[in-house]
Amino acid sequence: MSFEINTTEFVLPFLVDLCDEIDSGHELWDLEEMLPKEAVYLGSIDSELANWTHWTIKEEYYIIPLANEDFDWALFRILWDDNNGKWDWSADARLKGQFKNPEPAAIEILKHLWPKWDIDFQKNEESPYFKLLNGLQRQICKK
């Protein structure tokens, strides 16, 4: 199957009309209420990164179909900004290809993105990234 993944900066279509609301501090549920009904929840990451300090990692992953766009799917996150103490949007990647369902499209995007972010999702079965990807693969098998 042929597909293209693009990680250049882009604006999620449903956020274009919400520009005034995006920059103000929100709780997670405030941002979730802004999600369009087409957004598919993929799972969450709740972890901690320890190097010279500790960083809390909280990410809610979503994918949305793109209508009338150059791409078919967009993967994005609502993530906790540990530095600023607020939730924020992150438009991460778009995919063009023949995926009809969100889970297979999301799996391909994540397999492409995470190594670019130095996230090893394959070796450690206790990794929250491994668990998220494995959960998506199980969903496909159930369909």
C-alpha cells in the first residue's frame, strides 16, 4: 500500500475558527469539548521522563479525517505542557493514502513519528507507547 506522511507544520481545520480560544489556558475537558465529532480518540500516554530533571508527559492522541484537503488523515495530540502548566494542541502529522479506517492510518503515522522523536516503542512491552500501539492493533483485529 502506498502512502505519504508529512510532518511539516499545519493547522488543524477545526481550530481555524477557534483562534481566540486556543491561546487562553484551558483544562483538558475544555479542549476535548472543542473536538469535532469526526475526531477518533486513539489512546493516552501518561509517563515521566527523567534526565537532569523530571518531566511529566501526558498526551491524548487523536486522528481526524481531512475532507477536501491534500491529505486524508491528520494525527494530533492534546498534551500537557509541563513548563507552562497547561494543556495545549499539537498537530503532528498528516497522511495521504488508501486507508479507509482511522486505526491503520494512525499506526502508520505513529510508527513514522515516534522514531523521529527518539521514542523506542518496540523493545519495552511496559512502555506506554508500546501499549498504545498494541491496543490500536488489537482494535483492528476485532473489526
